Amino acid sequence: MNIAVRYYSQFGRTKTIAEEMADELGVKASSVVDEPVLKEHVDVLFLGGAPYLSIMDPALEEYVNGLDPNMVGCVVLFTTSNWSHRTAIGMRVKLEERGIRVAPGHFYAHMAAIGQSKASARAYAREAAEKAAQIAEAAEHEAPADKGSRVKEFAVEAASVAAFSAVVIVSVVVARRLFKLRS
């Protein structure tokens, strides 16, 4: 099985997770900036990034948009952030629209807990590589990718946004009450 790990990381957190996954799989992790195209066909491509200013970084988006569907059997997604899974969801949508198979779900590591996420990233890499290889192998005989996983990911994102919004609202209410008490 031929595996590659690619990522985009501005601050090193996603790079750390990518390197843990790559080390577990016995391959090298490479930035999409350093290696903007796959040089050979891979059965499984691990691809990760984080949202920057609530959107997918343009370098990662360019990589996703330029990925040749004939060069990859199945993509496994991962992301790091403080609360949003938006980048993984965005990558899934773009890849599936282009006919690229994407394994169900994705790995998420909170940006404040990267060190504590290393072991789970390694475990996820082992499991996801096996599942993705099976998906890639069966790709010629299966119907198009299951959209149910996308629905689940949108639900996770919606719950994350709702939780973040609730924290902001509570903070504003508390601040207003404190301000009134001081007045």
C-alpha cells in the first residue's frame, strides 16, 4: 500500500499532527507548499490543515483544487483548530465534487492540546489507513461516495458553532451585568 501525508500549517500544530501520523505509517509528511503535486499514485493520501480567519488557507485550497483524481485512491482528512472542523468539511466537499473518494469522518485535534493528541493521531492513522485502503481497493466496484458522512460533519460543525456562540453570548451578558454593578 502506497501512502502519502500532506498538510498545510502556519503555526506548526497541523505539522506536528501530520508528522505523528506519517511516523506511525512509516512515511514522510510534506507541506503542500513544498510538494504542491503528488509525484506518483498513492492508494491513501492523508491531507490536513486548519481554518485561518474561518476559511481554508488559500495554499491548501489550491492543493485540493489541483489534486489529480487519477493520482489518489482515497483521501483521509485531519484538522487542528480551537473549535472548528470547517477545513476538513470544506476539503471533503471540494474533493468529492471532483470525484475523489474521501474516507468517512476526519481526525480533529484541538489547537491547545496538540501534545496530548499525538497518541490518538497515531492510532487514527493506523485505523484510517486500513479503512481507506479498502475503500480505494473497492472503488471500481462501488457506487459514488456516501454523502452521509458529510451530513455528520456538518452537524459537528453546527454544534461547534453553537457552543462557541453560547460562550460569546454568556460572556456578553456577564460583562453587561458586571458593568451595571459598577455603575
